[in-house]
Amino acid sequence: MRATNFTWRDSIYIQLDDEDYDLHNNFNFRQFTYEPAGQLLILEWELGTGDWVSQGQPRLILLRLQGVTQFSFKERDPKLPFSEDDCLASFGYASDEDWADGQFWVDRQPEDDWRWSFIFQSGAEIEVSGDTATIEISRE
């Protein structure tokens, strides 16, 4: 999958227009919407409310994954509180190659056949493959 208007940094940051957005500490995962007919997956984060969060950041970040060819959701750890479902633990990649064991991160262009992986503090994981990914932000 190719990021069209942003880059990932250090497995929790999105860089867009020279700004870093910390999806682990400053934004809460809100929901995902999957449209199979349109091959579209939308992941949505909203600005957190903690006193450490700069309120000058966008209110909403949408990650639009288009041309989705594979999508899976792995279950959360039922022993953890539901409050852990909205916190992204890490972004990375997943592969079926023998050397890959779970999510991994690389500081280079990923291989085309690697899936994108989003792991949450609750242990839940979203894996997706597709054509392109685009970030949209809303400050309202």
C-alpha cells in the first residue's frame, strides 16, 4: 500500500505537511468503517482530552485506505479493560514470509506485499492490504 500525502514515523506518528500527529498519546481511536463494495476502509481518530494534549491539533484524523484487497480484525484480550481499545499501541507491517513473526517496523520503503498492521493497547489488531492510503484532517 502506498501512502499518498503522509508518512509514518516511529510506529505511532503520522507526518503530514511538516506536522507530526501522535496517534498513541494525543488521539483516541474512535471507529473503523469498512465498505466492501467500494474496497474502502476508514480508520478514525479524535483528539484526546488529557491535559498533556495540545488543543491546537486537528479535532479528527481520518485514514482512508482505498483499493482494499485484504482486511482482518484480530480479537482483543478480554482480560483488559475496554478503555484500552481506543489507544493505538503501534503501527507496523505484517508479512507471511518465514522471517516475520508478528508486527514489525522498518525505516525504509515497505515491500508492496506487506500488510499494514495497527495494534491497540487491548491487543486487538487490524491488518489491511490495499492500493493507497490518504489522511484527511478536520479542525472543526
